Amino acid sequence: METKFTEEQLSNPPIKRANEILRTCVHCGFCLATCPTYQVLGDELDSPRGRIYLIKDMLETGRPADEKTVKHIDRCLSCLACMSTCPSDVHYMHLVDYAREYIEETYKRPLTDRLLRKMLKVMMTNQKLFGLSLLFSRFAKPFASFMPDRRLRTMLSLSPSGIKKAQEYIRGETFFPEDKKKFRVALLMGCVQQAINPSINQATIGLLTRLGCEVVVPTYGCCGALPHHMGSKDDCSRLALGAINSLIEEMDGDGLDAIIINTSGCGTTIKDYGYMFQNHPSQKDAERVAEMAVDITEFIDRIGFPFHEKPSIRVGYHAACSLQHGQGIKTIPKELLKSAGFEVVEPLNSHLCCGSAGTYNMLQPEISKELRTRKIDTLEAKKPDIIATGNIGCMVQISAGTNIPVVHTVELLDWISTPTSSPKSLDTLKADFNC
Ligand code: SF4
Ligand code: SF4
């Protein structure tokens, strides 16, 4: 794609990078077919190519973002299906991330939007505050229809009805292997995940210690992924630096073999820290953290999963976008489940987003709901006993629209590898998961 940035504009590193990305796009349009928002809305401006044109125009002219550009960029899920499809390797993620930052800096959103976005950023990056908001939602949920804003109504409707008894907010703790120590790893617990469903982290620790890992939970707070996707550069940098410093402390202290992430949305951001902190005093530390970061399934695959049962359970595997498109992890989770003895089925169009996408389901409820319906229809068509996925956001989104239990992939791997006196079956699984 031809671009017309001035020399002065190109002396600004983010514009220089945007220019490089824009120039790789050959406007072939292959990405349209796999873009969920284009499929739902049918408008070229809600496709990757349309958004690329809007971003190019906004940045070239150097004008503040306008309403039309903001509308179509806001509708992008950042699912990155377009990156998996693009034959020219257009790095859409870096381009849209910068466009969101530019919008935050130059566009004044209506007051209600600003308040809502601020509330989400503050609440969802703080485990304790998020836990309190879940408690409030539990009581407010029956009154959701009285809420004045459709997005607030959606937030309440998505909040889990029965909140599991939260483990204390584990920070700075170490869990020791059941047997001989083979590895020392750090586990990032995810702010939202630990508040909504602490059993995922419990299962992760159980599985890792069974496989010979000493598991350290660092003192860090949030990885910054959520404000990053909302274009809040300063909030993201502040939070990410907190995570980086706390992980570097562990790496330079007793040492680490891996930094494990079991929330794939966070994983995509952490693996990109090296790029995000380019030309920053902490660049080297950010790169070290990014290089050591792995999804839990990548790590289990690396060290081997020596457990196999034949439980006759059909698992519908939903591939989270952040895992399949953001990190390119497509087959490992399915292969692990199969090697554990589960029958694995996948929905039609498994590359398409379920509509969760961080805060998207709360900020764009109509498009999100349509995508959820499509995802659940295709999942239910495969008649699974249980649905497994690798991201808490997808779990909340999908379980809000189906009666089939939805669990994290690592919960199934932990369950199958936990020694019991009776054989594993669908009945014992339902009893153990209380579903
Ligand atoms: S597939 Fe890639 S090169 Fe083709 S229009 Fe989309 S982003 Fe551009
Ligand atoms: S990230 Fe997803 S929603 Fe956004 S343009 Fe690409 S495919 Fe479409």
C-alpha cells in the first residue's frame, strides 16, 4: 500500500512502524473472509482492510481521530484472525494497538463512555476491587433491566450468579513439588481469573507440582493487557513494569525455567513486552520476560504429560483467539487433551471469535452477543459433554449462553492426572466439577 508520510512524521518511531506495516498490505482482501465483524456487519469499514485504510488516513493527515474512525476501530475485537489469514504478514496487531493509543490521545469520548471505560480499567486490573464488584453484581443482577445503559445491563448479565469461594489473593507464595523438584516456574494468576474462578489457578498449581515443579506466585499485580487493549499506554506501562520487575526479581534470585500464563489474553500481551518497551530503559528486562513467557499448555507439552485414562468424555474445544491467532498455539491444547484420553471435537469455523475479547462483550454488547450465539450453535452441534478453552474471558462469555459446562483446559488435565480410587468417567467428572 502506498503511503504519504512526511520525513518529520517518520521521525516519530510509532509512525515509522505504522508506515512499515501499512506498506506490507497489498489490499488483496483475503482477510475479509475471516474477520468476525465483517461477517456480522457486512461493512468494508468493519473489516481489517477497511480499518487499515481508516488508520492510514488518520495517521497520514495527523488529524485528531473522528467519530467514524473511532466507531469502526472500537468495533474491532483485536481477535487477530486477520493476521492468521494475511498472505503478506501485515502486523495488524501493532497497527491497531497504536491506533487505539492515538484515539485515546486525540478523541474526546462522550462522558458516559469515559466513565464506563475508566471504571472497567480500574476494576478489572485490581483483584480485590474486581472481587467486590462481583459481589455487588450478584445482588444487583436481578435488577439489571432497570439499568439505564445497555452496557451496564450486559455487564450484570455476564457476571457469574454463584461466585466461587475465592482463595485468598495469593501473592509472593511458593508451592513445592509433590516429588523431586525438576523445574522452578513463576505462575501469573490473572486479576480477573483469580476473582471469578480461583479453581483454575488451583488446578494449575496442582498439575505443575504433580509434574515436579516448584511454583512461585510473584508479588506483581496486573500484566497491563486490559488497559493496553483500551489504548491506555500509561496505565498499561505502569502495570506491565510492575509485573516485569517482580518477575526479574525471581529470575535473578533463585532462577526460573519458565513464566507460565494460563490466561491466554494476558499471554499475548506479555509475549509482546519486548516490542512494547522498545527504546525504554527497561527494554532488556521486558525482552527477558517475554522470551521466558509460555502458555500453560506449551509448558506441559514441553515437559511431557505422562497420564492417560479412558474416561469416555467428549470435549468441545474452543480455541481462544489470543491463543490460536495471538500466540499461534493451535494444536497443542487439543493434542494434550487427546493424549489424556478425551475425545476432542471442534466447532465449525473454529477460527472465529466468541465475542468475548477482553472488555468487548461489555462495550459492544450487540455484536458480541451475535458472535456468542454463532459460537454456541456450532459448539452445541458437536454434542460435547463439556467445553474446554484456555481463557477465562471465553469461559464467561460461552457459559452465559449454554447449559453445557465450560472449564479451562488445565482443569481437565489436572482432573485426569489426579489419583483417585475409582475410574474416571463423565459421572465422576460432573461430581468433581459440581456441574
Ligand atoms: S489479507 Fe493482508 S494484505 Fe490482504 S488486505 Fe488483508 S491485511 Fe492487507
Ligand atoms: S482483529 Fe479480528 S475483528 Fe479486528 S479486523 Fe482483524 S479479524 Fe477483524
